[in-house]
Amino acid sequence: MPTPKLDKAKFIADLKRVARQIGQKHITSGEYERSGGLYASTNGAKHFGSWAAALHEAGLSAPSTRHARGVESKLHAQLEAAEKELELHRGLASHKPRTFSIKPRKATKHEATAIAIASDWHIEEPVDPESMEIPGGYLNRYDMKIAKDRSERFFAGILKLVEIERHVVQIQSLVLGLLGDFISGYIHEELEENNEASPLEAIEACEDYLCSGIDYLLKEGQFRKIVVPCTFGNHGRTVKKPRIATGAANNFERHLYRDIAKRYQGDQRIEFTIANGKYVYVDVYGLRLRFSHGDDIKGGGGVGGLSIPLLRAITRRNNNRMLLADYDFLGHHHQLGIHGGNVIVNGSLIGYNAFAQQINAGFEPPQQAFCLLDSKRRCISSFRPIWVDDPKETKR
């Protein structure tokens, strides 16, 4: 078949265009066509006598033997890889699964201990949602009536989660950590102006809430043992400035715990351990659990949030063999979470308020901590929030 006539100038111009496009001064006929050449390379070669002559006419150099071999080697490698991939796909397409039977296994339940943390209720400190703007249309309203309702949801939530977990483990024991700041007290002048009740009135109401919840757990929880470690917070103090050596003696909450413990004196199902200092220790499955309010740990506003100062402080504590613990539980920071796998920080009952907004704390709904300590693996096997707010009250 005769070669069609070719416009020499247009072909040369197109050859130069393709060379500029791919950034090379030498170009094979195949590269020319794959890179969008407008003419058949064979026609160009026939018109000029050879492909090398066409390149020369365009001011380009003919590909060196080394370059041509490199291109050829690359193409061979790509072809080989494509053939291997095609073979793999053919093998997968023809594969027939060899299934095997899985027999149902009888559940062999081992033991676990439930741990629930109550702290930072601040029951007499009101929260006015109109005083804050929270993105997403969340309204956190709080007063003593709502505090009572949320306390009920807390205790009911414990048993709901225990019931779920009892499908796979035996739960005969509960550790109920009472970690302080159940009241806001009068440690700031603003609290004296806004609180709905005096510290003594708030302590009495808090005793009603806690005793009602403990009664519910004893009646409905089917626990053989409830252990209640109690630590006092920084808001419940009777003096303006924190005390070190006499902190327990000058705190309303320590007296609250003593009154509650007297109420259950003689009931072998429940045991109270009330802090004389910052820490209370409980042994479970050979593991040492340390409970504290957590106000001695500062920071949380920088890069990394609470985790870095928290884990640094825990490491310093554990460097003292007398204070060594396997797990730490604390409140105060109103930021529910588990840090480093062995430190659990509680949320709050009061929820997000003007103070949290002022210090640029991350938004968090009202919630308290629940987890399981597994006897077989000797570790925390489950960590969940106990939601205590009413969605109807907190959504616009």
C-alpha cells in the first residue's frame, strides 16, 4: 500500500512538540505514538528514509543503543509484572474455599470485677445554658433536681452495663469509687453568690443521693461484695486555702463518707475504705488499685492535653515503692478517658459549664466511668462511659 503524502513541516513541528512534552532530546517511534503523536511514526520514517533521519531533521538526536536497551528492559519488566499479576488473579478466580465446621463452644465464664467511679457532681452549682454558646446546639442545664436525676441514671447505668457484661463473665463484686467534689462548696466568692444550697445543705442532699444509689445496688445488683474506696475533693473543704496535713479533717466530704459508712455498718456485703490522706488502695486479683481525687495533678491545657502531665505524675508516684500501684483512678479533671492503659480519669455529673469554657477545656457531656477488671487476664478488659444526661434536656 503506497505511503500517503505527509506534510513535512507539520510532522517535524509535532515531533518537536512531543519531545518537549516528555522532556527528551531523543525519542523512539513508540514513545512518539504513546505520547500523543498526531502522525503514524512509520509514515514519518518512510518520508525521511528512516526514523533517525526524521529526528535529525527536527534537530533531535537518535536514541542511543544504551537508552534503547534501557527502554526495552523497562518494558520487559513491566510486562513480566503484569503477567504475574494476571496469573495471580486467575488463581484467585479459580480458588474454591475449603471450609471447615465450627462447633459451638460452651461458655466457660471466668470472674471479673466491675469498677464504677463517681466524682465531680457539684450538685448545688447551677449551670445556665444561656450564659454559654456550645457548638452543635447542645444545652447543658444543671440544678439540684437535675443532679438528682443524673445520680439515678448513674446507678441505673452501672447495673445496665453489668447486665451486658454478665453474658460473658461472672461479676460478683463491684468497686464503687467515690472520689470527691460531690459539692462545690464556698471556695470561690462566685460560688457563694450562685450556689443553690449551702455546703451543709448540699452534703445532706448528696448523702440522700448516694445512699439511695447504694441501696439500689445492694438490692438489685446481685453482688456478693461492694467495696467503696472514698477520697475527698478540693471543693468540699471547709477553709478557703487547701490544707496538706489536715486536708481530711477540714473537708465536708470525709464526714459525709463516715456518715454513709455508719448507715451500712454490720452489712457484710459492703465495705468502706475512707482516705485519711490523698490515696486509697484496693487489692483485686493481686493487682493494686489506687484511688485519688486528682487535684494534685496540674496541667492539661498544652500540647497532648492531660496525658503528658498525668502520666509523668503517675510515674513519679510509682517510683516510690510504698505508693506503687498497677492502676490509677481519679477525678477532678472532668475529662473521661483511659491514659497509657492503666490510668482512668473520670468525667463529671455537672457537665460542661462556664468554668470549663473559660479554661478552654474540651467539650464533654455529663458522664461517669465504668470498667471491668478481668481475673483471667489480670487487666482492664472493658472501659465504657455511663451517660447520665437526658437527651431531651440537652438538645435544642
